[in-house]
Amino acid sequence: MKYIITESKLDQVIYDYLDELFAAENGNTEIYKLEVFSTQPENRNEPLEGQYDFVNDDYYETNNQEYLFSWTGKEYYESITPNYITQDEMERYSKRTPIVSINDVDRVKKLDSYFGDLWKPAFKKWFVDKTEMDYKTLYTE
């Protein structure tokens, strides 16, 4: 049997699935932004400019303190040049910013297996709606 589905309906199905996929064990679909702090001796525990991690309730309620996503802006790469990356590397990374990385490979595999690449535009809308932060580049591995 063949089914026909509109693009907007498919986007809504994917959007709803993203809510379910990234929801906390308690069902809460809210995503929280965390500042990332330096681990370097000269500025230990200071927030890093242009870098954030995102979590759900599981981060606070269980011992599973893993980040769902990381967001990196141009400011981060500028702040670690020249101590940690070269000027050329900073310029190359900066062209891709802002960058979002999905940190759970198993969730990415589920999305790929169900939707191919069709989930990526819906993910962008979902991510912006949840975090109020846009991105240019999505890393999934």
C-alpha cells in the first residue's frame, strides 16, 4: 500500500518524534542551556565565551550527566587562538559557526534510519524553538 504525506505533515511528525527522542525519562521535553567552564589553570572555572551544552531533566535527576547537544560560536574559536589552535584553524572553524553537535550517536542513528536526511531541517526548527539559538553547521558524529 502506498501512502502520500505532505512535506509539512512529515516535518511535524519528525518534530514530534524529536520531542519524544530527546525527552527526559520523566517525559519533560524541555531543554536547558548550560555554560561551559574552562579547565585551564590560568582561568579555571570561568565561563567560556561562545560555547554551551544542552541537557534535559535526566542531567539533574539521574547519574547520567551527559550532554545532548553542544553549541559553539565564533567567539569560542577566537578565544582559544593562538594558545590551542592556529589562526588558519580558527578561520576555518569560524566559517562553519555557529555549530551544533548532537552528542548521542544512537539517537542520530535512529533519526537516520527512520528519516534519512529529511530530519535535519526539522531538527533545526526544533532546536531553535527549544533553545532560541540558531546554527549554521550540524555535526552528527
